[in-house]
Amino acid sequence: MGFEKTLSILKPDATERNVTGEINAMLESAGFRIIAQKKIRITLKQAEKFYGIHEGKPFFDDLCVFLSSDSIVVQVLEKENAIMDYRKIMGATNPAIAEEGTIRQKFARSIDQNTVHGSDSAETADTEIRFFFSDMEILG
Ligand code: ADP
Ligand code: MG
């Protein structure tokens, strides 16, 4: 708990539909500060490295192809209890069961194209932030 940083990704289905501003408005209204941000496109190899923990699962290949299929917004969010609060506002991985008022309930098309990524623990948040950002790119 306490003041935390977490990694957020707005996935290709969000950039494609031009809803990244709407999603970030939800996050800012909920008290998250965006302390680093960039729009990039990653390669399939980079996506496979980022999602390495899921290697071998049946959805791994499609997941990596999707994440590298178009531009994404990667950003660092800061807030009290940011990691779990961001998981909460994202909603369940499967949007069919995501709670009302969550990002995935509002925007996700399917479990494959579910609009947002968020770190799931303090350890993964640190690793995932470092995957995309140098210290110089993150506001102190
Ligand atoms: P989350 O993104 O909620 O942390 P996971 O880390 O379990 O979920 O999975 C990473 C991503 O892989 C999910 O966001 C989703 O897009 C995809 N995924 C997970 N489980 C499945 C599944 N059963 N079928 C298809 N895609 C899945
Ligand atoms: Mg996850």
C-alpha cells in the first residue's frame, strides 16, 4: 500500500478507436496522476518479452500479435494504492463479467481485445515500468 506507481497500457483496440483520451479522463477523475507517457508501436519480439510470464498458454501467440499490431500508449500512473486501485477500475480480464463503470466493461470488445493492461503486484509494476521507461522519462 502507500503511494505507488503502476504500469498502464492502452492497447491497440483503444488507439484504433480514438478513445485513449476518454480512458485517461476516467483515470484522472479517479485520482491517478500520469507521471510518464508515450505512444509507441512495439515489435512482436518485444511483445513476447513483455508477456513472457504467459508463454506456453493457449492465448499467448494471439496476445503478442495483438499487442504489436498497432500503436499503444504506455504510461506510469501514480496514486495511493495505485496497483490494486487501477486493477479495480480496469475491471475483470473478461469484459463479459467486468463490473459496471469499469474501463473494460465500457470499452473492451472481448477477452482478447480488452483495451487496457495493468501491473498485478509491486514487483511486476517495477519490472514493467523499467521495461518501457528510463528514470529520466518518469516525473519525480
Ligand atoms: P490481465 O490483463 O487482466 O492482467 P492476464 O495477465 O491473465 O490478465 O492475461 C493477459 C492478457 O491475456 C489479458 O489481458 C487478455 O487480453 C489475455 N488473456 C488472458 N486470458 C485469456 C483467455 N482465456 N483467452 C484469451 N485471452 C486471454
Ligand atoms: Mg496480467
